[in-house]
Amino acid sequence: MNGYQAWNLALRNYLTAGVARGRPVFLHVDASVLSEIARTLPEPLTPAEAEDAFCAAVRGFVTVRGVVDTELIRRIDVEHDVPLCLAFLAATVLAATRMREGEDVSESNYFVRLREVLGMPAGPGRPPGMEAGWAAELPLWRLWNRWLQKNGWLPTASAGEGPHTYIHFPISQALLRAADTDRLVRIFTLRQWRQDFDPATIVAALSQSAGGLSAHLRELLGRDDESREAVSEAVHELYESWRTSGAESMGSVGGLRVRAGLIRSEDPWSGGVCYCFYPRAARQARGGGFVVDTPEGPHPLREERPGWYEPFGEVTSELLSSGARLSIRGGSVEGELILPARRFWILVPDPEDPESGAYATWGVPRVGDPFVLLLQEALLADVEILREEGLFRYADGPRPRGDGWLELVRCEPLVEAWGEVFVGDTELKEALRPITPLGLRLSGGLRAPGGLGWLDEAGPAVEVSGFAGEVDLRVVAVGAEDEREILAEPLGTGARRLIPWPGPGDYRVEATVGAWRARRLVKIAAWEALTRCVPDEGVATELHAARVVGARVMPRAPAKEHPG
């Protein structure tokens, strides 16, 4: 049955699917999200049924004779490992997304919408049972935030100030309101965009012609914090839904679309560089069994890490220019894997292991983490303008990659202010501009296998980078019930600080300067938690006369000579 707990579990699966450890999670829920989730319920629903069914399930579970009882959901559903309050919190965010253009962000306007969602009589005040925010909502948001941190994700819901103290929690999660969605669909329809835009490209296109955007949308698209990527993804998902199904059937079932990025590998012996397809798992692509049809034959898609499939094939310079579309099939699902034709690509270090030497399209560059820029030769003049103005630098000269493509390595921004410099390609400039003037890096120590953090007594050091002289560094131990500060001190940018990690557990590291903040999560694992395992496939290094597997060197058999 599609009761409250079924929605609760489906929401957890949807919101955290494909989110890598250490990444922020937004509890953004609107009508289109509910339409997607409704397809995964024990009894799947159509998009038209989803929103009403969800609101009815929440009302039926959380309200008793017209009174909200949050005591019922102030715990973890141990069987499914999910906070029981998740669906109710999603309902509060749904109310925030229903706020229309021109409505002030105030308690009275917000609670009008929340009463609608909960099926209560109209009125500006708090719903019965929620008279005190510190007793009704606050414990639920704290439970959700701590659950996220315990599972390796960064929480994003935060309190406000004054009369906005508690309503800011759901409002901070509402990436797009209904009015924003309506306005964006009108813009897409008016301009008849049909290109394979990726998130950064569609946001750049909207920002360049901001005349049709509301003040709220302009603020969203101009954010310079960890929500920037989440907003871009939300806008892109809306664009893809509109592009593939049209404004009249938004949210209807369409073919599976998997977007491919790039991953870069460099041969340690020859120095040769290869770029491969790096598919990003779509939310709709749950489960396994997907196969992509390549020119070399069928290739199964296997998960490499949350949100990403294993790399495959080679992306030649010709494919960089033309893009690629490959068929995908699996079970009853068919679709496409799309490598968009782009003018440039940015590849950042592995966020889970920056010292590995791997670079891929894992996200936007962070201050202090040099990245690789792959671009068409025509864009080099814009990069040189940025370099001459002292905003940007890269190591060595541009490296040709064929067919008019160049590679710049060890790229990094040098200053924060980029507003006064103008280049021909504004999308490139916006992509290279640092999101925040602050970066936080974890280095050294002994990593636990399987991406589970670091081992006890061998935790990482903290390095802060940025454009300020000094930051406030804070380390907090995150428990199931509370948080405990273990370190708070100033630290100069560019400095490296060894942390006295108290022992196994979960920790949050924060660096702040003014209004800017950088955060990372650290898990310290006990040595006793290690288990022996044998890799499924051995990793080998191929040499001319031998094959090296671990500590074994296996000489190659001499090639047989052909007679005469």
C-alpha cells in the first residue's frame, strides 16, 4: 500500500540516489519530484495522482482530529534506516514551493500554504499542534540533518533569524517555487531551445538574458555557495522534462536519458593522455542491467561510485566536437546515452581522493584544487585575457589534443573579483570563476578501504585555501543525538593543520570567513571494522616484457616466430 511510510522510504531513495559521500543533499520536493517518486511506489501512480496522494498520506499519518502531532515521527524508522519525519518535512517544503511570485517570505504567507498541504482550514497562523517552532519543527530538522551527516552527506537545511527562524528550514530547501517553474517553462517555450544543454550551459543561457527572470530566480541563479550546483541541476531537470515531453505533459514518462561526462587518464610510463566516456547515473536509472550499444559492441553499465557508472571507450577529438548519442537498453527501458557537443570541459580532481591523480567531470572547481581545462582552440584568446588580467593561471603551455582541441593543466583562479573583466565567451568565464573564495582540503592520513573515510589514529590533516588571509576553523563531532565541538581556532589560508581526532566517529570540518563557508565531512573508522576481501578483478600494469600484478612480476612468453 502507498501509505506514509512507503512515501517516506521512496523519498529517501530519490533524494539520496547517486549522491556521493561528502556532497550536500537538498530536500527539494515539488509536484514534478512527487511525480517521479510516485512511479517507484509499491503501487505506482500516474503524475496526475501523485501530489494529492502524497498530501493525503501525510495528513492521514501526522494529523489527529485536525491537530499536527510531530511526536509520532520524531524517531528513526530502524527497519528502513530513514527518519520517520522525512515525508512530513517534504510536505513543509512542498508548501514553500507553492508560494507564488510577489508573496513575501513571511510566517503568515508560508503557513497559508502549509495549511493547504495539510488539508486544514484556511488561515494565516500556524497549524494546530505546531504553535511553537522550537518544539514542533526544530527537532525534526535536527534529526534529518544528523541522519544525513551520519550517512556521509552534508545537510543544507538551516534556521533563519527573528520571525523567519523556523520557516527558513523548508524555504532553504525549496530550490524552485511553482512561480519559478511556470516562468522558466514560458522562457523555454518562447525561445524554443532544443539543444542538449547541460546544467552549467542552461544556467549561463538564462543568466545572459535575465530580462524575463523574476527577482527570486535571478537570486537563485546568482548564488555563490554550495547550493549553486543543486539549483543548476533543478533547472536542468525542468528543462529536460520540458524538452522531451513538452509543457502540456510535464512529468510524463519518457525514454531514459543518461548524460556522459569525461574522465582523464594518463599513462605513467609514456605520458599519453586518454579521455573516456564517464556516464552519470540518472535518477530514473535505478537498479542494474543497463547496456549501452557502442561501435565496439554492447557494454554493460556498472556502478563505479554513487551517481557514476564505470568509464568506457575513448572520446576522440572528433567526438568532442560532434558529441555522441548511443542507445541504452535494460529490461523494458530504452533510451540514450548522450555526450553533448561542447566548446570546453572542466575536469576536477577526485573529490574522494584528490591525491590519486584522476580528473573527471565530478563537479565545479574548488579553490585550492587545480583542475584540467579541455577547450577548443578558438577559446584560448579568452583564457589569455583572464591570465593577463591576473585572474587565472595554468601550468606549461597549451597541449594540442587534435582537431582544434587544447588541454590546459593545473588551472586555478587567483583572485575573487572577476566582474570588471569582459571576454567573448561569458559561459567560459562563469565556469572558471570560483564559486566561493574559500576552499577546504583533506590530505594525508591512511584512508579506509571502500571510500569509508580514514582509519583511527591516521586521520587527515586540514588545508584551507582562498583569497582571505585567515579563516575560523571549527571541527565538530556529530553524534546521533547531539554535536560536540572539539576544535575552534583561527587558521591562515595556505596553512596545514593536523587535527587531534578523538577516535572513530563522524566529524564535520568548517572554515568560515565573513559570510563564506566551506564544509567537509570526515569519518574515522576503527581498525576492528576492517574485513578481508579479494578484488573481483586484479589490477595489472602491462610492461614490454612482463605483467605486474601486486607484488608479482610475471614475464611474458616470447612471441613465436612464424616460419619463413
